[in-house]
Amino acid sequence: MASEAQSSAPDNLPLVLIHRIPPFELSFKSWLPTRFRLLDPLDPSFSSPQTQSLVSSVRLLLCLGPSPLTSDTLDRFPSVQCVVGSSAGLDHVDLATCCRRGITVTNAGDAFSADAADFAVALLIDVLRRVSAGDRFIRAGSWPAKGQYPLGSKLLFSLVNITDNQTWWLFQLGGKRVGIIGLGSIGSMIAKRLEPFGCIIAYNSRRKKPNVSFPHYENVMDLATNSDALILCCALTNETHHMINKDVMTALGKEGVIINVGRGALIDEKELVRFLVKGDIGGAGLDVYEEEPEVPRELFELDNVVLSPHRAVATPEAFVALQEVVIANIEAFFANKPLPSQIELE
Amino acid sequence: MASEAQSSAPDNLPLVLIHRIPPFELSFKSWLPTRFRLLDPLDPSFSSPQTQSLVSSVRLLLCLGPSPLTSDTLDRFPSVQCVVGSSAGLDHVDLATCCRRGITVTNAGDAFSADAADFAVALLIDVLRRVSAGDRFIRAGSWPAKGQYPLGSKLLFSLVNITDNQTWWLFQLGGKRVGIIGLGSIGSMIAKRLEPFGCIIAYNSRRKKPNVSFPHYENVMDLATNSDALILCCALTNETHHMINKDVMTALGKEGVIINVGRGALIDEKELVRFLVKGDIGGAGLDVYEEEPEVPRELFELDNVVLSPHRAVATPEAFVALQEVVIANIEAFFANKPLPSQIELE
């Protein structure tokens, strides 16, 4: 039996269809192609009659990165029963079609959660304490020009009358009420990290989580009203699209801060820019945008905004973890076992 | 008795000598001057015969911010028995003279500790995850120019061969061995904050701390050898001056990171610049420098360095806390009670 398995011709390996846009390349552990027969539409040989004869029977599609997976694409592969995704959010996948066809879908599981949580905390401290703005201040050569104590002269021992120079207003993390929107794996890790800073955590999610002691708010408006900062780390769906709108930002208030490590379209970006430019909210830390890689240029001039090019999740360690979860999902599918990071479709 | 106390003329109030350099002004709660008679050498009336007659008997000196307090200055006030400081570090005060004269000295106590710890964590995440560099990348307009996935194309699914483009190398916090130098109030708070990120904490201090389970290293070389990042939050003294030298940086290694929220001269800055420019250490997050406000310009070009203009401690909340500890120290001195934040002189 053992020698028979080892002598299997590649033709007998389980088929895995790769779905990707060109920047995303596959260089998983070199043994992946030895375990599965990979079909890649971007490969010139894909159009060969031999490969095409396999396409109609392929049961598993591996979607790399945020490559859009539309209903039309799925229609071309009628035998697909499983989409193995490789990102935390799957808003690039037509989940309604998957649900209708009974296709199971997996995401990156927890592979990216720690990275995203770390980055959300970094963005929050950066906005409150102006880390990036301070770095810019120094690199512009402004420190010697503005004197040795640009802050000291304004703030130190001048406790009562600190009202001018909003740019350099700094906020302490301790005591800040942080509202986490989406208390999944990422959100829970954010909460765990922020508690030792003295932040007071509350959250919004579709359903109250069992065994979680943080206050749950059923709607975002109430959470915003009772928060100094909102952190977005939920999935982008029809329901969450533009959930941070004018009303929510008004409820958050002039000193309120918004951190987004989820998806750009969770926020009505045009409104956000208006609120920031007018000073109607206190600041924002953004890793994602509605029209990436375009970022509203009005934000480039603001010191109470921290901008990041969608890389809250991008460490080598996270990609090693991702590789493991992707392979585990593929192997579980072909072994008819429960998929480690299957998502709930509704 | 009560009415007699209330009718005290200002002349009968305890004398407090203010010592400050011009940027630092006193606007403590307005009632401070109603409780104490403040003598300020920067005040024109200070040279009046009436004020000068009081100077020789003043017992308490309130030192604002990092105003240098030399032996010569102290000699001019022979009756001073107590120096109330208002910063965490007191390297600007001639502590040897204080010790010789038996002057008790207080610092800011814990007023700034949370701010400093928060900032140290922010600098560490920023260096490891390139938050400020990412912000700069976007504000330079580089994101659309470099394509939608500046990282994805290099890193995503390319796990084995990530060796080029050091600038964009990102590190995960989880599993990093962080060596804290100085496990006082600030260092302890840093440790508490970093544990939920999955960092592995060790520390160096003059003495092993009782009731602390983190490994203690008696010398900095050993700590550097066993750390991925060093965080400096100890006092600057003759013993700690340039403690981070060429040998320690070599021990820390090419991927090692140095965070400094203590004082600039804890590091041999010229060596640090050489190591960073040559890529012989992995990065640095600096809030303090040897010749503030001068920052070595070689660092301005480096994306693995985060620069901050000495404002790890600068939130309004911290200054409120500072005010409380300063007043508590002054009141305790005049009441002959133990001073809340007296430091140990040796």
C-alpha cells in the first residue's frame, strides 16, 4: 500500500484550482504541488485541452489574497464545492453565490488576528499620542527651529488653559472608553491588549458573546455615544457597509477617535474626511480605504490622522501561520473532515 | 484657631523657591500661591531687598521640568533642605551635592509612568511594524505609484525567499524577547502592557526585584544577547551613561531593536547611528537624544527608525497627576511627614 501511494502519478493527485490576481504568487512550501495537482488560469498551460478537461471536475478552489471571486467566475467551475480563502475578510468573494450553491468557504482563521490586533493598538496609541506626527516633526527639521520644548512651553504646568494648538493635543490611553466593533478573534485580542493600558472596553456585534464580561451594545450609535474611540475589526457585509456614518461620528463627538483595520467601506469615507477636516471628530487611524490604493488627499495635511497602506497583517510569521491553516483546510476537505476555519454563510 | 489660620498674612505662608528655565511657567492650581509664598528668581521683584531677605531662609526648592540645578545654584540657597522635582528622571539635578548636604529630593513619582510605558510600547510596535514609515509612504503619494499591493506582491505567499527590501521587513510582536532595562514604575508598566502581545519579558536592574517572576540579568550584555529588543527606561547616572555601547549593540544583533524613553546619554549615540546606518542592528525608536533638540540627521533617511521629540510624557492627564504629587510633597515637607515620592540618593 505504502509503495503504491508513493508511486502515484501526479495525474492522480487531488485537483486544486488556484484563483488569483497577478500580484499574488504561490510559493507555498515546495511540497504543496507534490500533494495536490494545481491548476492556475494564469499559467499558459491552463488553456491546454488536457488541463481544460480537468477544470469541469475540480472541487476545491484556493483563492489567494483579496482576488475578487465573482458569481461569473464561480459559474465557470460547476463542480467546486469548497473555496479556501487566504484572508481574514472575504468581502471579495461572492458569498451569496457560495451559499446558494452550498459551497463551503474558509478564511485565514486566526493566522492574521494577532498582527491585526497589534496594529490596531499601534494606530490607537499613535493617534492619541501623535507618534507619526512627532516623527514627521523631527524629520522636517522642526525641533531645533521650534525650540527645545515645543510641548513643554505650552503644556507643562499650564494645566488650566490648554485649549489652543489642537495639533499637539495629546491624550492618555488610561481611562479611555474604547468601543470595539466586531468581537471576533481580532477584536478579542485587541481587548486583551488594551486592558493593561487602563482602557475601558465595550463592544458591538450582531450577537452578545457568551462568557464575555465587556458591555455589549446592540447598535453602533449607542456604542459611539459611550466611547472615546471606536475600533473597527468586523467583516464588511451589506449590513456593515457604511455603518460608520454621519450620525455615528456625531455621536462619537469632537474628541472621538476612529481606528479601522477592517475594510474601508465600513466607513462612509467622504463623511469621515469632512468630519476630520472640520475638526468634528478628534482623529483617525486608517489601514484600509474605500478605493485602495487611493487615499483622500485632504488627510495628508492632518496630524491627528495616521495612514497605513493596508498592511495591518503582513508579517512573515503571520504568513507561516496562514500557510498552515490553508493546507489544513485543503487536507481536511479531501479527507471529508471538518474544515478548521470554515465561515458561517447566511 | 481656625479664624487665626485663615487670617494669616501672605508673609506668614511657607516659602517655596521656584527654580526654572524660562520656557517653564507655573500655572498650578490658582490656590497654590494662596497656600505658599512663591519666590521666583525670574520675577523682577526677586531682587528687591524684601524678597532677598527671605532667600537665605527658604527651605524648599521647587524645580520645574528639566531646569538644570547645579551645585553653584544650590550654594546660593544655604537653608534649602528639600528639592521637589517635577520630572521622572533627575539627571539635571546635582544629586551628589544634595546627598552631601542632606537635602531630600523628590521626583514626579508615578505621574508620568503610564504615559512613558504607553509610548515605549508604541515605539516598539512602530519600529517592528513600520507604522510611521507606512504613514510617510502614503503621504508621499507612493501607494498608487507602487501599485495596490506593495507588500503583498513581495511577501504574500512568498514565504521562503523573503530577503530583499529590508525597509519593508515587518516583525510580529508575539514571541519577541523584550529586555527591559530598569524595572521601576515605568518598566513594570511596560512589561504588563507587552505580555498580552505575546512578548517574552526579561530585565536588567541594579538589584533583582523581589516578587517579580521575569528573568533578571545582572549585566546588560547578557540581556542583549538574549533579547530581540531592548527598552531603556532607567535613570541616567554615572553608572548608566553610555551603557548601550558598541559591545551591547553587537550582542543585540542585526535584527535587534532599541527603544529609548529614558535619557539620550544612556546610549552612545554616535555608535548607535553607525550601527543603524550600516544595518548592524534592526531598528530604533527614540524619544530622547544626547544633544536635544539636535537629532543625528543620518537617522532622517531610515525607515526602521522612529523619532520623537522627547514627549513620551506629555498628556494633560499626566500633568494633572504631576500637580497632585508635587503639592503632596510640598505639603508633606512642611508638615514633617514622609515625602510621597522621595528618591534614594547614594
